Amino acid sequence: MTPDILCIGSVLWDIIGRSPAAMQLGADVPGRITRLPGGVAMNIAMTLRRFGMTPALLTAIGRDAEGDELTAACDRLGLVTAHVYRSDDLPTDRYMAVEGANGLIAAIADAHSLEAAGDKILRPLADGPLGTAAAPWTGPIALDGNLTESLLAEIATSPLFSRADLRVAPASPGKAGRLLPLLTHPTATLYVNLEEANILCCASHASAAAAAEALLQRGAGRVLVTNGGKPAAEGRRGEGVITGQPPEVLVTRVTGAGDTFMAAHLVGERRGASRQMALDEALHAAATYVSGDIGS
């Protein structure tokens, strides 16, 4: 298959424990534990595939049993894995989270193999299969913040990304600061939640709209800021900030919601939707996801 978008970043096993009970520190409650393909790049790719696009994954997956199983799962989902870096000595990464009725309780992302692989995952963009420095990839790229700070800084100035429609998402608030080199990239769109936006603009804005405006003032070309069930915002340099209200739904899961939002927004824009329509459609897709009305 020929891909029409590249998803660069974490592809791993999500191990998620969910309980219908509200949980506090030290809680020990009944629930369900699942293991599914996950990671920011993977979640985005799966959503894009559901919307009819053909994503290629650029990531690191170990040549262990878990890696073989994960690659096979990606293939079954219709994702292009031909360009994945398979490591002989690095294990397949994992993510573990606990979710309760009151949201995400705690999570640990073990993406050390992706970080250790470094720029090896980008070789298909440089040696021909997906582009070269002289003829770089010109389509959309979904990039996640699980890459190292040094690699993200390299990407920010690399000719391999100079003509791409770059869509950037942090992996978590703890890794949001890694995106600073990409904040002013001429073709980048940043997708962040309010906490991540405040980290990037070193402030404590109370609304998504205020945070979006602050990021534009710091040099961003375009940003989207979500804030749970409160209004989200989309801001563009020279065109101001618009807002959208997420639908009210019963939240049954949260891991992967931001990735679904990003993928749905990108697809809406490629279909020619207006700014407001693309924002509203993305909010609706994310709400549908967290309500559990679509599969993982």
C-alpha cells in the first residue's frame, strides 16, 4: 500500500486497567484489564484508518515476541508497517494506565526503546522510500512527543520535514516541553490540552481560548487546545481564535481521546471542512470515543 500520511512516534502495547468506581491514591477495586495496540502515533493511525486514510508507521518495535504480535496487529488493521525500524536488541515498548470513574488515576509510559532508536526511525524519509533531502515528503505527518528532545529539535530544522503538513501532539504534559523547538515551525499545527499549553507558554491560563492566544503570541502558527468537557479553541496566526463546545457524554475511558481528536480534525480539514466545522467534528469524534461508542 502507498501511504497518504506518516505517523511518527510511539507504537506499543497499551495495558489499561479500568474501573467504574471513583479511585483515590491506594485504591484497590474490581475492574477490567485490557492489552491493546496503542501509543500516540498508533492511536492516531488507527483513527485515520477508520476515516479511510492509509497511514504508514515510523517507529521502533523490537524483534521479540511482543513486537511480532504488535506488528501483526498493525498489519491486520491496515496500517503500513514496511518502514518500521525493527530492533534486534531493544524490547517492544509498553504503556500502563489506571482509569476510574473520575478519569486517569496514573500512567507510566515505557517508551525507552523508541528514544534509544533515535533518528534510525527516520531513515525512510532520507534514503528514498518516503523521500530524500532534495525531494522531501510533502504530505501530512502526525508527530508525537515521545521522541527525544534532541530528535524533535533536529526535526524542527531538518529539510526532510520542510515541505510536510506537520501535525504535532505531546505524549503527555510531562513531555510537553519537548515540543518547544517545533512551536514556531512554519508548517506545524500543535494539538495540546490546557495543561500542556500552559507549560509551553509558561503561564496558568484558565481557558483554552486564552492559552491558544498566548501560544500564537509566542510564535506558533496554528494551535488547537482542548480542555476536557469545557470549550476547546483553535487559533491561527493572523486569523484569531475560535472555540467549540464538546458534546456532553458519559466518560468511560480517556486514554487515546486526544489522539482521536487530532486525527478527526486532520481528516475534516482534508475533506475541505471550514475551521469551525473541523473543530466541531473533532470534538464530536473525541466525545464518541471517550463514551465508548466506538472500538479501540
